[in-house]
Amino acid sequence: MVSARYTTVPVRCPACGQQTHKTLDAIVRDKGLLCSCGVKSDVDTAQFADEIKKCEANIKDFGRDPGSGR
């Protein structure tokens, strides 16, 4: 299992252009992006995990007072 928990990242289908939000678990489970148009695309899971971790860090820090030290 990967450490990124729940955040989704938008992924665009190269065939039809539809953007969908996927979790890392879904990408790993499906071994890539499965679009509703039927096209399966490979996804770099390491890069996808990094993007999700960045999103989660931003969520965790949201509303935190930068001067409070917390």
C-alpha cells in the first residue's frame, strides 16, 4: 500500500480528453487509468504519489497560522 491516503488528483485521458479524479489506490489497483471511454493509459505511480502527497500537505497546512509554529 502507498502512503498517500485519500486525496485524488485530476488525470486527463489522452484519447478523449475527459478529466477524472483518481486516488492512488485506484490507479495502482487498475494498473493505470481506466477511462469511461474504454481506453486504458499507463500512469507513473511514483509521480502520482508525489502529487497526492503535495495536495495532502497543502490540506494539512490549510488555515494554519504561519507565525504560530503549529
